[in-house]
Amino acid sequence: MLGRKVVRELLDEELQENKIPKDVFKEELVRTLYKYVENDYYG
């Protein structure tokens, strides 16, 4: 099963050259992407 650590590492890699706006929290992005992938793939 996909873990949040893997999602966090993916985001770190993909967002290296992009700056996340201050009002967007990285952990929220991790949680949202994790839930999306989990629902899409495992749901």
C-alpha cells in the first residue's frame, strides 16, 4: 500500500523548482494527494 512518506518524497521531487504559496501547507498537499491516489487506485 502507498504510504504518505512516498507521497511526500514524490512531492519533494516534483516541486523542487516550484515554490509553494505560503498559505498552502505542504502536509495538506501530501494528505490530499494521498487520499486522491488511495481513492482512485484502491477505491
